[in-house]
Amino acid sequence: MKKLLFYLSVLLFSLILNAQENPFKNEIIAFLKQDSIQKPEDGMVLFIGSSSFRLWKDVKEDFKNPNILNRAFGGATLLDVIQYQEAVALQYKPKKIFIYCGENDVASSDKVTPKMVLKRFKTLYKSLRNHFPETPIVFVSLKPAISRWAMKDRMIATNKLIHGFMKNKKNAVFVDIWDAMLENGEPKKDIFKEDNLHMNSQGYAIWVKEMNSLVND
């Protein structure tokens, strides 16, 4: 019976995604197909958000943890994650939830303010917390990318607002990776791919150092 319900949920998600204009449709459907073939075990460490998580292909090896489930997608904004939270988060029973998202919100428009990003994050956080009352939720701070360095003031302000919100919540952690990625006050030059936006293995090594105890405790 449980398997039947699971297949029906996959079919429902697929119909919904096919019925609307959706740049992330293929990625979301791919997740659903993977889950229909082998449903993830309960108690996984769930990663959700945008491409800095999505492109982390060696995340299980880097943390030496086979129980990581990566459901980050595309160039997702917080609004996108909110829209597809049922498919990428709420249907699972994770041990912990890690979020990297908000950078694309800032980059999407000069009119998107840090307060707007905080409001979006609060909406996602409230939904996750209502569904997972005791599950630890970890937000990884926005990163200082070379290609987006002109946006640094809004990103720093966004990090401060989300940090301030998280520190007053139970089972909520803010991980600051911003300073660790800087050298002489600017983003390190050797930790990014050619696009100066997404990280190479050296960049992810910094994240592992900052996140390892939270992922594996």
C-alpha cells in the first residue's frame, strides 16, 4: 500500500509539473523518478537549495557520509524552493536539513533587498519547521563569488539578517562560510571554476571544514 501511494505521489507531481511553465521541471521529475526506483531511507541528511549544492557531486565522499541526500536544483531562488518544497523536502524524513539558497534571489534583481530575502527565508523556514518540528535546520551563508562581488553589500546584509533570525530559533544553525572564502578582503581566486561563480574542489574543501561537525555529529 505504501509503495502504491508513493507511485501515485510521483505521478501527481509529474502531472503538476507538466501542466505549468517550469524551468526546473526536468530536474524535479528526475528526483521523483529516482525516488520511485529507490525511495530514500529515513534519517538522511538532506541538502536543498541552489547550484552550489546541486553541483557538489562528491558531497558524500567529501564528508565521508553515504547518508546525504542532495535535492538542490538549478539556479533556484528561495521562491523556487518554496514552490517545490513538497517534492524536494517535505516528502522525506530527514535527520537534518541543510539549506544553501538566497544568493540567486539577490542576483536576480537590484530591487531584491536583504529584507525581501529574509522574508522569503522565513516563509521556507516556517513551512519546514511546521512539518519537521524537531529536525535541525542548518542555513549555509551566502558565499562571496568573484562574479558577484559587486553585490557583496546586499549579500553581507542578507547573511546578517538571516543569522539574526536563526540564532533565536531552537534546533537552527547558521554556518558562516563567507569569511573563510576571503583572502585580503576579497574572494580567493583559486577556489572557483572558470565562471568565477561556482566552486572547484578547493572551494568545497572550505565548506567541508566549516560544516563537517554539523553534518556528521
